Amino acid sequence: MSEAPILSARDLRVELRSRRGSFDLVADALDLFAREALVILGPNGSGKSTLMRTLAGLERPVSGRVVSVATGPVTMVFQRPAPFAGSVAHNVRVAFLGRQRSGADLKGSVRDALERFKINHLAEHRAATLSGGEMRRLALARAFALRPAVLLLDEAFAGLDADGQAALSLDLRRAISDTGVAVAMVTHDLRRAMLLANRIAVLIDGKLAQVGLRDDVLEQPSSFEIAEVVGMTNLVQGVVASDRRGDCALVEVDAQHRIATRAECPVGSRVWIGIRPEHLKLDVGRGAVDLIGKGVVRGVVNDGVAVSLQIDWAGAELRTHLMAGRGLARGLDVGAAVSLSASPEHVHLIPVRSD
Amino acid sequence: MSPPSIGLLIEITARTLAVCLPALAISLAVGLPIGIAIGRRRFAGRVPLVSLINTGMGAPPVVVGLLVYFALERNGPFGDLSWLYSPQAMILAQVVIALPLIIGITLAAVGSLDEDWDLQVRTLGVPKRWRLWLLAREIRMGLLAAVITALGGILSEVGAVMAVGGNLEGETRVLTTAILMYTQMGELEIALGLAVILVGLMLVLAGLLTAVQQSGRT
């Protein structure tokens, strides 16, 4: 992106306190641009909330700085939204405290804010009586009421069921595109990240480990830990072979299993082979060119929408998904032998660290 | 001794209020900020301080009266004030009784707020002068409970005001000390009449405060 960031962190070091003790949060460079949604992923305790709070100016870094050139407010929605005592409408009015507004103007603004997140019918209810999902909606409505230039969301979907998450994330996505606010959000829910993110940043053990465009990070994680966080769950070790197949490198898992890839690593080096579950295909005998060999189905989980398969392949457990109720998915059961394929451009390599 | 006239009853009642209400006002003015500060901050020595306050909440008033007496007697550290046996001494004693109650209940109310409450208010851009208003609004149930408890404590208290006020007619005689005196004198009807006034006073004041407290429950 060529424009200047609206919020940027440089050489950040923040002391991180958690139940597991204290360590440092380190982020060399993190930028947030106008009109983008940056999703920060990381395992529990990796410093996501601390990073959010630091960007919001609520935590003071030990060194480094956060620079904001935002022309509007920078606001944050917390992991546990605690509503103020009083009505839902009062909760939104709090965002206007101290700002000169006429009564009618204020009323209209409050109504607009509530409508944005579809809770206008609850305006006169006591905020404390709202359900978890309604409370999240209230917290977002209140934050958007400020007309923020930057919105920081800490686990905005925590504690919601799948339907609630899906509905809220659609409303949130519309609110983001309607207002043009720059959003940085923390989540450990990969599916939310996929739906909302333009870019993804990954925190591992308090370190900002990778930042990039969504698909780049999802498909080319730079370490084993990042791969796990971004859902590249099929990870198998192999050695880069000396021979090639066309313009593809070959990686040898064992004597029977070799995988072609467009990724490049030095011949002879130990690598993690990473394949996202959605890129691991079952071959139905159409003679696919990217066959990687046969596997045995070890687990089938059908939730009515998707069928998740665990497949034993070359001593490793691989995962893939099929649409429920269609073709292959119907007859598959534990113990079935299947042919697997993965196209070389979706086979990613990560050097194995020697430590 | 002749039974007190209506005028005297009114005078005693008025003096009771003249002692209790300033004592309450001073306790609130001093106690609320302290309660809020202790409730919202973490600092070394907080736990011993809070347990000291909790102890103070249950301190026997007659012992408080004794301590204030020692402080105010002619050879005491504040003897030069010549406050002993004056309404000022009674107000002081009642402040010492009410203060821990107000601090203790306020800090409990503030402590029940979400850990992130201050941060949420800050990130919503609420100006500083509005934050205290918002906080008071959040904990108004607790605050009014503090006021009612403190008022009840000092209005009904007899040991301390007797010790430092002395129950001097026309000067430091208040409802409780008068009730005690008339009871000891065997003037039970007068004692009972004064008791009715005292209970009535408490009913009215607590009723008003409760009405305020409950009105905001929407």
C-alpha cells in the first residue's frame, strides 16, 4: 500500500503480564492503513490483547512508540464488554458525553448507532439484561457512534455461538465498509479472520512473527508455529530431493511418498511440508496429475454442512474437508482407502529450524 | 424535673440534625474520594489498609468517643481547640464513626465494577469531568447504601456523643442522649416520645434516600 499508515507501531517493546508469568511483547513494525481490516492472530497468551491495548494507548511501551495520524477518535471494544448501568440508549449516549449536541440530534445519532447493529428495539431495555450477543452488538454500536477513525476490537466474537458470530461478523463487515474506519482486530478464530481481514498479523510468544496480505499469510506462513495458527494444519517433515519433476521441486517424506511443489528450498534441506486442508483433495479416479499417494481414513466428522476427514498418510495425520451430502462424502467411512492429491502451487515449504 | 416543652423537643431534634448532617456531609466529602481511590487502584499496603477500614466499620462508637475525648481533653494533642463538650466535638466523633462506613462501602461498590471500566470510559473519549459523574452513576446503589448506613450509624449513636458532648442541656443534648437520660430518670413517657421522634426521623431520611436510590433502576 502506497498511502501513509493511519496508525503505526515501531520497535515496540511492552512488558506483558499474564497468569503464566511475564514476558515481553515485541513488534518491530506494524502499520494500520485507512479503510483496511487487519486481523491479529495468535495462540492464547501470545500478547494479542496487550498489543491491542498498546495500540489504543492504554499500555505504555517500555520502548518504541505508537504514532497515530488519525483525524478522528481511536477507540477500542474490549474482550468482556461491560455495559454501563442504565438503558441501552444511555450506553450509547455515553459516547457523546461532553460533546455539544442538541437533544434531537443526539436522539437521532443514538438511534442510528443502534440500528447499525440491529438493536434499536432494545433501546429502552436495561443494558444489564442483554444476552451476550446483544451486549457485543451494543459495545460495537457504542464504538461506531463515536465515528472513530481507528477501531480496535479485542475478541469481538468471544462467547457467541456460530450463528451469532456469523450474523455479527456480517453486520460488522458492513459497518466497516460503510464508515471506512480502519480496524485492527484480535481473534483466535480463524474463520472470522478469513471473513473480515485484508491483512493478517501473527503473534507467537509475544513476538510479531509475520504480517502480510491475508492470502499470503494463510498460504505462506513463515514458520511451523505460524502455520498452525493460520490453519495450515497438514504439516509433514521431508527432505528436498535432488531430482525434479518439470519445473517443480520434489520433497521426499519417505521412500514411497514424494510431493511436488512450486516452492523452493535448497536440495537436501529438511523442511515442513504444509498443505491447507482445503487444498488437500481426494482423488476420485479421474487420473489427477498431482497425486501424492494413498491414505486411510481414520476419522469422519459430519456436521451436516461439511465432512471433516482425518487421513493417515505416510505416518502423518492429514485433514481435509468435503461438502456434506455430495458424491464422495456419502460413502466414506473409517478404514476406507483414498487417493490424495495436492497441486504443487498449494504445497508450501517451511525450513525446519535446527534448534 | 418538669417534662420538656414542645419547644424543647424541637430544639433537641434540630440540634440532632445540626450535628448529624454536617458530620455526614464531611464524612461524604472526605470518604467518597478516598473510597473511590482505594477501590480503583492497586498499591502496596492496600490489603492492610482495607482491613483497617473494615475494622473501623465495626468500631464500637463508645471507644471512638473515648479516643476523641483523649484527643480533645485539655492536655490532649488537640486540647487547645477547647472543643470538648461542644457540638464540634460531637461532629468530630461522628465523622470518625461514619468515615470508615462510607469509605468501606464506597470501595466495595467501586471494586465491583469491571476491571476494564476505566479503560472503556477512556477509549470512549469521555472527558475527565464527566468520568466522575459516570462513575457515581454506576455505583449509585452502593453510594446511597453508604449514605443510609452512615446516617443510621451516627443518628442512632449515643456512646460517643455522650462521651465527648456530655449531654449538656441547651448545648450538646441530642435525641439519643436525651432518651438515655430520661430513661435513667424514670421519665419513660418522655423517653418514648423522643424515641418516636428519632425513629420517625430515620424513617423519613432513609425513605427519601431509598426513593432516590430506587428511582434510577430502569
